Amino acid sequence: MSPLAPLKASSLYFTPLPPSHVVPAGKESHGRYMLTIPWNRVSGWGQPKIAARQELSFDPLAGVLQYAVTCFEGMKCYKTDNGDLRLFRPDKNFDRLKRSAARLGLPHDWDNDELLELFAKLVALEAPIVPDTDGSSLYLRPTLLETSEGFGIKDDAFAAEALLYVATTLNLGKGLYPSSDGEGKGIKLDACKEFIRAWPGGTGSYKLGANYGTVNISKKPGYAMSLWLHGKEDFISEAGAMNVFIIKQAEDGFLEFITMSLDGGIVLPGVTRFSLIQLLTEHAEGKKDFPLEGMPKNVRVVERDISMPEIISSLENGTLKGMFGCGTGVVVVTVGEIQYQGQTYTIPANPLIKLLRDTITGIQRGKIDEGRGWSFKVPEWDVEGKEGQDEEKVVA
Ligand SMILES: *Cc1c(COP(=O)(O)O)cnc(C)c1O
């Protein structure tokens, strides 16, 4: 058997938008291009293509349609004040996509640098439409799914054919971005006991389509999103598709940033979560000051379970100093209110939440150099005859 072809950026086939290209009605806020890379079990990765965004078609018995064999990532491309494009820690998203894909029996064996080169070309083509203000971005949705029949009894559960693609859209999460700007601005969460997002031994820590479609129904009007609970103690896990932190005054005078640990496999290992933990921990240990001024010295990060009863009792005794969600979509948002068992709880605002948000945004938009190389600068891509040219196809 010949070895499977690796994913190779150099075999990219690029089709510029034809001069006659019109954006379909209702799709104006999406990127104009998409990247597709097919895979099959016999030959490995096929030719990557960048061409106009278009509909996909699959066999009616495809694994993605029948059994939700699909996983995804959420990344953003930012434009700096100088006009260059940045991605934030893309290797973290690629590694997480591998992990999700492995969980589903999908291919997960690519070289991240090759994939990054393709992503960089896709976003370089969209440079004219990437916005350049804090809170705005071009959102990238890498998706990997089973296109072969995922049906009947098979020798093993590994997909025969798959497709990795990237579609883009403008400004996902922008509406919630200002929620940390001041007193009384936080979002409202509805603590949900009826639908359980994740449980021990489940798939909550993987970014699988199936984790979202089954719980979206819990969304109540007037609330930004659900606060997910699990266990008889009503432990919180996440809110919507964000990781959650509470800020608490500890007895020894330290300010604690507490978030659920990843150990139980219930919580999605967010890149924003990791990044905040790293910045705060290195600051607390005196290794590297927090990038923006204003973070107290006596802080500590704690990863452990947090229950709704603990949130309520620390509200009552005044030790709860704030709560926030974080993720690529929203960056960092203040939680202002929780509805739980028919009661409404108002969470105190905390200016440190805005400091966290401004720090992450500053790093993402190249305004803050945190010295860890988190912001990847997208190289310019000069393709002869990029757009509106007569040549139909250009191989990069
Ligand atoms: C994507 C996601 C997050 C946030 O992860 P980031 O890498 O920070 O964007 C958190 N929770 C869930 C359930 C998610 O799907």
C-alpha cells in the first residue's frame, strides 16, 4: 500500500472570484472565499482548494447528516492599526481540532504549519473586508466532517471519506463585546437544570457539533445564554459556548480567579481560558507582569468545581467580586445576573474584567506584545491575477 498523502499547502489550487462574481443575497456578512481539503482513507489528503464560498452537497447517508460526525473550531482574524492581519495562537485551535477529530474517527494527522499556511492565504484574500476596530474581526469556522456513508455495520468506526473546510463570517460575538465596559452592563444567564450540556465520560471537552445542537433548545428569551449545570450539587460548567470564571475574595486577602478544572472532561479547554490563566499565573508568580497596568499583585488562579449554592452564599457574605465568561467569540464578558430556581441573583461588577478583555484584545490586535509569540502575523499573499482577472485558475 502506498503511504497516505500528507496535507500539503504547496498543492493549493486557487480559483479567483470571477469578475462577474456577485455575493448571494443574505450572505453579505460572510467572507467571499472558502478553503476545502478533501480526505479519504485510501489516498489521504487531497488537493486543498480556495475558491468562492459555495454550498456543499453530501450523500443522504453521509456520517455528518446521519450521526453528526462533525467537529469544528472557532478562530478569528484581526486587523491591526497598521493594517496587517493577525491570528491568535492558531496552533492551539489546530491541536484541539485534531483531538475532536480523533474522538469521532475522523482524520487528525496533519502538519499544523501546512494548515496554517493555507489559513493564512484564505484570510489574506479577505484582507479588504477584515475590520480593524476592537471587538470586530473576521471569524473563521474550520469544520471537519464525515462525507462517506456513516451507516450500517463497518469493520471499524473510522470514516472512509472526510472534508475539512473553512468558511468565514464577520464580527461574531461583537454585540456582546461592550458588556464589560461599565457598571450594570453584564449579560444575563439562565441557569439550566433541564438540559445537561456535559457530564463525566461524555464529550463536553471536545468541540463536536453534537454538543451544541442538542442543548440550543434551552435558550430563553431575555437571557444571553444558558449557564450549564451538572451533578446533584448543581456545579456550573460553562455558559453557552464560553468558559466561566468567578472572582472571589479569599480569607488570606488574595483575589482568586476560579474556574472549573478540565479534569472531569466536562469543560471545553478554551484557548482564551488557557491564555488568561497563563497571564494571571505568571503575574502572580512574579515571572512576568500582567501586560496592562492595574492587576493587583495578590491574585491567584484556582481550578476547581464551583456550585450554584457556593455562588449564592459568596454573594450573601460579600466574597463574590465578579463573574465573567470568555471565549474567542465574546473575548471576555461580564456576567451581571443569573436566574436560578426562580430567583434572580445580581452579580457585582468588577473593573478587572474589562482589564482582562482589553489585554486579550490588545494582544490579538497587535497593540500589546506579551512576549510569548501569541499573535501570528499573516504574511501578505501576492498571487498574480488574484481577483477580477481573466485567468480562471491559478495554482499557488
Ligand atoms: C469554543 C468554546 C469555548 C471557548 O474556547 P476558545 O478557544 O476560548 O474560543 C468554551 N466553551 C465551549 C463549550 C466552546 O465551544
